[in-house]
Amino acid sequence: MKVVILAAGEYPSHPEALAALQAADRVVCCDGAANEFVARGGLPFAIVGDADSLNSDVAQRFADRVIKVAEQETNDLCKAFRYVISLDIENLELTILGATGKREDHSMGNIFHLLDFAGIVPLQMLTNYGRFVAFNRPALLPTRVGQQISVFAPGCKFLQSEGLKWPLRPFTYLWEGTLNEALSSEIHILSDGPYLVYFPF
């Protein structure tokens, strides 16, 4: 089953992001993301968060679908992710949309939350500019020659790759794994911890 978590950042506009939204069997909105989704004719399966940015008319119309989580230790994306996992859906394919844009601190928080989600279910985060995928294990990734790729692996003490122009190694700073390039139709990454791979569209 294809499930989308729609966050309240920049609304999907790239064709790949829009296609993922349109193909979803269920759309779970993070709190205020439901406002625009409903305004565009969407019907959320659930609305998850602390409900502080949810319009009153949307809250009333979908009162039976609002999952209010008051705790402030995690953001709405994490709350929505935990909700989706709790549904125990077979053959779940999870895509996160709308998680970047508007505020850089929210964008960074959402992106690096993927490291916590890595390995739990197959998932990807699509922005209007590219795709993030999180792993906590060795990965063989299909790509194309010349594909631009960035890898973020905070905390990894072992990091190696095959098929990249600049081989990976453990990094001190987040920016050190950016702006790499594929030399073949697939790349192989080995690590001792979770990491993110970014493919710009």
C-alpha cells in the first residue's frame, strides 16, 4: 500500500512529487498541511499533530480523523511517522512530501529525522528538487553515469563506496559528502551506521 505523509512545508509541485501524491492510497497530513491539502480538494486519511496550526473549519469537518498528540519532544513529521507505523500496513511504501521549504530549521529537522526512520519501512522523501533515501545497512543503488549525488552520514566511523567519483570516507562535517557524481549505473555504499543519499531531479 502506498502511503504519503504530507508535511506543512512547500507544497508538492514537481511532477514526481505530484505523481506520488496522486498515486497514494492514503494521505496522512501533518497538522497544518491538511489546510492546503483540503483546500485543493484532497481528503486526508488522518491528520496528526498537536493541532495548533489546523484551521477550525478543517478540524471540524474532519474531527473523526484528527489524531492529536500533545507531546513536544518530537515534531509533527515524527508523530505522523509513528502513527503510520502503528497501522501495521502490509507491503507499506511510504513517501514523505512537503517536508522542506518555508523554514530552513524545519527542513533540516525533517530531513535528518529520516536517519531515525531508516530500516523500519521502505521510505523516501521527495522535495520539489530531489529525492532523499535513508539506509542503515549496505546498499546497492541504481543510478546513471553523471548523476549528481550527495551522501550525509553523521556519526559513521566506517563509510566506503564504489561507483562514485569521489570515494566516501567517514566525514567530520555534513557538507563533506555533498556534490558527488556517479561513474556507473549503480553505486555501492557500506557503512557502520545510518546515512542519507540525495538525488537531485
